[in-house]
Amino acid sequence: MATAGRPEDVDEAAAAALNTSGTAHVDRDGFVTVTGAPIEDRPRPEHSLPAALLDALDRYGGSAPLRRLVDDPDLSRVRTACLRGRDAEVPGRSSRRKDRLE
């Protein structure tokens, strides 16, 4: 997914992945709520970014507005590493700041 704007914009794609898998529900206002199995029985997303978002939601009691999770330190660390890794894989993109690839 190509994104433009802030690095945090990829959190929306992570939330969409959780929503599509049935792991979480995202409402019209961007409020994300974990659904289904308890933490210990829940399958982990394969991609690191939805997994980090799910972990952040668990730290917030299983439900939070997506915009509130932007500054979660662990989610930020994974987001940054993921974007840097993807940028480095695409020649000519690693130095770009206005758009990224994910």
C-alpha cells in the first residue's frame, strides 16, 4: 500500500487488516475494538504492524480510538522499523519523506 502524509497513516491499514480478519472491529469514527478470543487464544497477525496494533489495543484494555494509539511507544517502534525496511527495499525511495511504500 502506498501512503502519503504521516508515517502514522499506515496504522489505518493495520486496523483494516485486523478488521478484515475479524480480530478487531473498526467503527466509522476510527474506534478500534478487539473482538473474539481472549489474548492467550487469539491468533497473531502475520505482519508485524497489525500485530503491534493489536498489542497496543490490548494495553489500552482492548478498545481505543486509532488516533489515540499513534504515540504508543511500541507501536511507533514497529511502525518505524517496518517503514524503513520497506523503503530500503525499493530503489530510490529510501530517501523520500513525502510518501512511503507499505
